[in-house]
Amino acid sequence: MPTDISPSSTVSRSELRELVQRQLELLLEQKNYEGAKALLIPVQPVDIAEAIENLPETMQVIGFRLLNQTTAITVYEYLEPKVQVALLEHFKEQEVISIVENMSTDERAKLFEELPAKIVRQLINHLSLEERQATSLLLGYQPNTAGRLMTPDYIALKQNLTIIEAEERIRRLAQDVEVSYYLYVTDEQKRLVGIVSLKDLLLAKPEQIIEEIMTRDIVYSYTNCDREEVAQLIQRYDLLALPIVDQEQHLLGVVTVDDVLDILEAEATEDIYLMGALQDDGDDYFQANLFDVVKKRIPWLSILLLTNSATIFIMSGFEEVIEQVVALSFFTPLLIDAGGNVGAQSSTVVIRGLSTKSLQGKKTTWVILRELIAGGLLGLIMGIVVIVGVFFILGKPDIGLTVGLSLLVITILAATTGAGLPFLFKSLGFDPALMSAPFITTVVDILGLFIYFSIAQAIVMNGA
């Protein structure tokens, strides 16, 4: 018998999702479709979508068809793009048209991005003229811009309306729009001139005009603004929605806070992938097949492999030093690992600072100098420990001095490189996250080995 999954149940939300996923698959395997349908009735649409995504592909269509039309549309919007496209392939033409017609405009535009152009043209022809124009408008903007993300489903009021007239308009439109907590005020040319909250509207006198109670200090963005900047504006000013205008200040749409949460997750994932020297194509890494996994990881690894081959030439150039003092080679992993770790730490904090704007207003030279000093202090502490350790273990102060001094120089170099290269990439117009930890480590490895054996040649060989 299915476990109780009603809102009054004592299970946590995460346990509830797991229960739904397991029980839905079990009921579908048993072909108990009525039981599966009853199971999903009290479940939130977003949780239903997750449960369907985790079903075997052969069951996803069956699970989706159990939903009534209203719930199905909402659930469909929460599904991953790959699952959305896969489901459409199994639907009849009229079912596809029904789903697409009832989707919100911004979600429909996202779906069309994933579909072949031929299918998109066919589906657009079935939309109403208004929906067709709204969808085409969004698709006309560049991906990852405010124009592509915005929804045209909002309430706009003319500035010369009375409060009574405004309330009548809101009652007429509120049911069909996505954003109703902000009321945007426009002039006769549809230029954004103000904003009114529902609270202000309720407290106003019936005979007052919207222009008298609206706020003129508006935070807005342009259609060509990058999605990350849109997210930062909403986060900075604690907004639920951000109005989007064109260069002439005409109000075209709004980006809502739920879209921003998706943006922040996508941007964070992209940065983490880049810092790990991985290609991010927007797909779930753990849902991809092995061929796609290798394809994501091989480009940077190939570059790093070729770059790292420089260490072979450096070590061969100091072959005489290594042959005469074999003990020097014992400390090579210690030095390159320490340098790589320090460089990776510095690049990580700088890249994160650039991403969150916490370095805004701070001079580049100050940030790099700060990391240089930090690297020097870290190298000094570790160098002293190494010198003392080598002296007591090997009884060779010259090798200890060589390793300790090399460690100091390498950590300073690593911290400076790790902090400086993200700034360099940003100044060249690249994403600072491209300066990934593996890349920093490779650069420090090459330079670190050269520094180490150069110091060894000066101290150990001359001492010999």
C-alpha cells in the first residue's frame, strides 16, 4: 500500500520526493495506473517533474499522460529540456499544440531553443497571433540576455488612470499574467515611467491618479543585458521582478526572481566547470553518456598534457644536477604540489571575488600584492619547517636550504600568478573562470621546476 504523502504527513520534503519517485516507478511497473494517478494528486508539480525525469525513458510518457491537462502544462514547464523534447516525440500533433499553446511565453521560448527549426516553424503557425508575436520577440534576442529571459506577462497601467480604473484593469488581467505583485506604469508611448505596489494601490484614495502614487525611482535593465548582470540587479535590490526596456525606455517584459535562481545556479555551475577545466554544455554531467563525458573533459586535458610536457625539457636541462645530487628529485612532488595548491587557492578567491563583485572598487595591484605577501608568509612558514625537517632527517643543510628557499620563491610566484591571471583574462574580455586551477597548477609546475633546479645548481653544485 502506498505510503502517506499528504501535506500532513510527518516525512520531510526530500523524503517525500524520494517516496514519490520510488512508488511511481513501482506502480507503473505493476501497470497500476489508477494508483499512480492517485499518488500524484497531492504532489507539487515541480516534484512530479523530478519524479518523471527519474523514471526510465519508456515510463516517462506513461507517467506524464496520467496528469490532467492543467497539471500537465505546469509539470511540463519544470521538466529538463531533454525530457521535454523526448516527450514531444511521443505525443500526437494535437497534444503537442495544446501543450505549447498553454505554456508561458518565456518557457515556450526556452523549449523552442531545443527543438529543430522545422518543428518550431510548424508549432509557431498554430499559435494565436498575439502568442506568436510574443514568442518571436523573445527568440529574436541573443541567448543568455535579458530579452531572451523576460516574460511579457505583466500588468502595465497608464499613468493617467484613476485608482478605480486601475483596479478594474488589474481584476481583468491578473488571472492571465505571471507577474502581479508589481504594477508597472507607462506613458502613452509605452515608456516605463514608474512602478506601483499593490499596497500603495490599496491605500490610495479612489479618485487619485496613478501618477500621484507611483514611484519614479525604478531599477530596470535593457534587453541586451547579460543574464548574470540581471541576476545581480535582482539580488542587490531584493526585487521579485525586474522590468526590461529597450533603448527608448519602452517596457517590453520582466524577469522574475524564479528565473534568477535558475540563472545563478547555471552561472555557478559554468564557473565551477571552467575552474575544473571542463566544458559546460548545459547538460547534467551525471545524466550524460560516457562519450559525452570524455568529450567534455578531453580538450583542456589535452592542452594541459602538451603544456606539462615542458617539465620534461626543464628536467633534462638539469640532468647533471639531478645525477650528482639524486636527493633533489625526492622533493620535486612536494614543491610542485605546494606551488599548485597555493596558486589554485589564490585564483579561486580572486575569480569568486570578480564573480560576486566583492572586488569592485579595489585596485588590481592591491589584490595581487596582498596575495603575493600571503604567498610569501605561507612559503616562509613551510620553508622553515622543510629546512629543519631535512636537516634532522637527511643531515644535509644545503639540500634543506635549497628546498626551503625554492618553496618560498615558488609560493610567492604561485600566489602572484594565481591572483594576476584572472585579472588579465578579464581585461582581455574572457571569463576569469577560464583561468582554471589545473591551468594555474601547470604554469606553476613548469616555472617551479625551473626555479628549484636553478637554485639547486647555485647552492648545492657550487657547494660541492
